[in-house]
Amino acid sequence: MKFLRIGPPGAERPAVLGADGTPLDLSAITPDIDGAFLSGGGVERARAALTAGHLRPAAPPQAAGGAGRRVGAPVATPGKIIGIGLNYTDHAARTGAAPPTEPIVFIKPSDTVVGPDDDVLIPRGSSKTDHEVELAVVIGRTARYLADCDEAAGAIAGYTIANDVTEREFQFERGGQWDKGKSCETFTPLGPWLVTPDEVGDVTSLGLRLTVNGTAAQEGTTRDMIFGVHHLVRYLSRFMALRPGDVVITGTPAGVAMGSPDRSFLRPGDVMELEVDGLGRQRQRLVAA
């Protein structure tokens, strides 16, 4: 199943895609796609209603760059966004970093989340705003001290696309932790859909792509992850409680501007387009804050 949220910021309505791609209204099933829905049997209720043909069409979502109603992030206000750094072999090599022996973990504020086609703000004083296309994992139940990867798989509600936008000067040249470069407003476009694991299939072989102004910048595959999705969820559950609706963004392949001396960082007016196999597409325009 593919869940989405349609409408203006703060007033999104829950929906699910029908077999023909038509968004169907879930308002009779749940007030929102959130932790309560994911952990409280909402997915099963939605599946039953969809199978029985009880859902009415919702307003059409906004196509990338086109007219229509806005699509919001597919999960409402995650409790936390957990980032994983340097998790692709090619990205680590391109940036000159040694591959980590344990996952590098950072936290992004949940209010950095915007919809998949919303504008991204370049912070005031920024000279090195960068893009990172990533596979994002949405947690479906409270998880602590998971015993193995099978248990970790059972804690996952689904997958979506994230753009882990990062200001590199803030991240590396201003002292302290990475959070300064990761926490700016609009720095986590998410969506368009939350896709359930049964529909995604093998998460170890998904292609990821990102273009800037129509020119290919990033192209990779989850086969090149240093730490796989289920390993990451299990690992994180040893250090923090994972809650329904939490999001784990799992790292980015090579091609970010930081590791490409022939490419410039993002500027107002630039357009980023992202896709991950089976998870849809995003499109963001860069504007000055």
C-alpha cells in the first residue's frame, strides 16, 4: 500500500493510492497518517476498506512542478528523525572519509520536515548548501533492544524518500556536532508516499537518483550500504527507544557537491529532482531564506 497526505501545511488529509493510482480518502479511517495510525491497526483497517471498495476518491495530488493540490510529508510530525552518516561505500570514498566501523548517528529536528515538492530554503549566510537523496525508514511500533534483524523488520511500517539537505560549512567548519548543518528549516523533504514493506520488496537493491537543474548528480543503489536497513534499526534500538512514526534516514550515495570538486553548491533558483525505485519522486526549488 502507498499512503500519502494531501492538502496545505497543517491541514493535510490522509489518503491511500488505489490500484489505478487514484488517491482515496482515509478520513473515515483515521484523522492522519501518524504514529497512532501505524501502531494501532490503522494499516489493517485501511487495507480492509480498500479491498472492500469502501473508500471515496480524494482530491488529486500535486504532480512534480504541476498544478493541483499539495502533497505533504507522508507521516505527520515524526517524534524524531535519526540520520546515518557515511553509510555508502562510494560516498565515503568520494569524500575521503574512512568507512565507519559502527553507524554514525545524528538527530534532525522534526520541524525540518516538509512535503516532497515544497520549496527548500537556503539559510542566510549559507555558501555550501548540499543535497542528499536517501532511503527513509518509518517505524511502526515501539522498539527497544531488538534481538535480530527479523525483529527489526517487524518494527518497520514502511519506506519513503528523504532529501537530507545539509549546509556543509555549518556542518564541518563552525565547531561542534553535525547538527548545525542538518537542522535548518525545510532541510528534510519527505515523501511522496509511505510504502508498506510488502510492496517495496527487496530493500537491498533499490536505485536512488538525484538531478540538479536536469543534470545527473547522484545515482546509486542500496546494495552499496555499509550497514543495511534492518541492521540499522536493530542497532539504533540499543541506544534509544524507537517510536511509531519515527523516521530513520539511512545515508546517501556518492555525488553530493561536497565530494565533487567540479560542481557548485546549491543556489536560489536551482531545482532538485529525486527518485527511489518504487517510492515515487520529489521535486524542490531552492529559494533564499
